[in-house]
Amino acid sequence: MVALVLGLILFLGSHSVRLVAPEWRARQVARLGNKWKGLYSLISIVGFGLIVWGFGEARHDAVPLYSPPEWLRQLNAVFTLIAFILIAAPYVPRNHFKAKLGHPMYASVKTWSFGHLLAAGMLHDVVLFAPFFIWSLAGFAISRRRDKRAGVGYGEATALGSVITIVVGTAAWAVFALWLHPRWIGMPAFA
């Protein structure tokens, strides 16, 4: 569990600098340029690797906390579908998700982690998903508040942009749920 926690600290910590210290981050980016990107990427990759490895190790000594009903496990598939659509939104131009939310990636992580907290009741699941849920709530709120103060708009949206976002997100979800989740995570997405 130590590797999982350390990985979460590194990964979420590196992804929180912009939220908690934006001026300091801007100074470092100006001072270091591409070295900042390299350092940020290295810390993120190491953190992610520790999360994956630590989660896998923690599953060997699983400690049950609660037993979710089967319908919550099935509902998680819907939460994850929504999360995949939202994670596609920043990359598809002129869609309603980006125009409405402004920060659909935070909303995606929030939806994904919340669904998994409902569906999985082991200690290692809570240790993984609760920090992501809290981080995404904070990140979304801080970013929206900062945008409002700065007068940032999220752009116009078209039906075509939204349809493309839904199609791309749904296709990615289907590939992950049906093929990658069982292979990478070691359990079927629709267990």
C-alpha cells in the first residue's frame, strides 16, 4: 500500500501545483522552459507507475470495507461511459460539454472515481479512488472560480462537436471496457 500512496502523492501532487501555486508554477515554467515540462512529466510518470504497481500489490492483501450491491457495480459502467465522453471533450472542438463545464477533464475524473467508489468496497479501492475524487472536486471548483474572476469563456458549441465527442468517448469506453479493462486491470468491467 506504501507504493500506491507514494504514487498518489507524486501524481496528484504534480497535477495540483497549477491549482495551489499558479504564480510559482508560472515562474518555474518561465525560468526552466522545457526542463519544467520534462520534470513534470517524469514525476507524473513515476507517480502513475507507482499507482499501477502499488494498486496491483495491494490487491493481493485485500481488506474488505463494504460490500456494494450488484446494481451499483452495473451503474458504474454508466458512470465510466460518461467519464469517457467527458475526457474526450477537451480534444474535440466546439462541443457542449467543454462549453458548459469549462473543465470536462476534472468532471471526467470526478465521475470515474465516484462510480468506482460506489462499486468497489476494498480498502485499496478507497485509497485509490477517494484521493482522485477529492482532487477532481477541488480542481474543478478552483479552476471554475479562477476562470470566473478572469472572465474566461469556454467558447461556442455545435451539435456536430457534441455528437463527435459522444461517439469518440463511447468508442473509447467500449474498447476499454470490453477489451483493455480485463487485460490491464485483471477483472472484467461488467463483473
